[in-house]
Amino acid sequence: TKRLVEAGASGLFNVGGPEPLGRVAFAEKVITALGGRRPLDAGLIKPVETVNAGQAACRPLASGLKLDKLRAAIPDWAPRSVAEAIDDWLANPHGKSLGE
């Protein structure tokens, strides 16, 4: 948000990581990135077929966000991987100041 304001951008922007991931793959990456720092059991992740998920509306098996508008507004911006984002979250559990 800070970088978009500094760039004078306005409107709605998609922000996501560089990897299109399904829900199971995302959960597995989170557990791997935490690397034993949190007591998580990967065996608890159970894939469920979409037809058996009991959702009110159909969901795509994999989806992602187009980041073209964001990259045009902030050309030197690059999305972080799940592992990089989790490492940053663990190092800064209360966030960062606006000056960082």
C-alpha cells in the first residue's frame, strides 16, 4: 500500500505471490516454510475433491491473480514466495513501521 501511494497510484490492485497454488499445495508450503518452528502436522492436510467439499458455489481447482497493473505501477516490485513471506512474518510478528 505504501509503495502504491508513493507511486501516485489509485484504484484496485491485485496483490499475490509468484506461484499459482492450490489450497493443499499452499498449506504444505506453509508447513515447510515454518520448518518445525510451529507444531504443525502435515498429515492433517487432506485433499478434498471439489464436488465433495459442500461449497455453495463451484470453485476453480487452481487460481491466481493477474499482477500486470501492480507491476506497471511499481516496476521494481517483485512478489515474494510463500517461504519468504512467512520468514518475514516470523521476523516481524507485529509488522514493520511505515519507514521500512
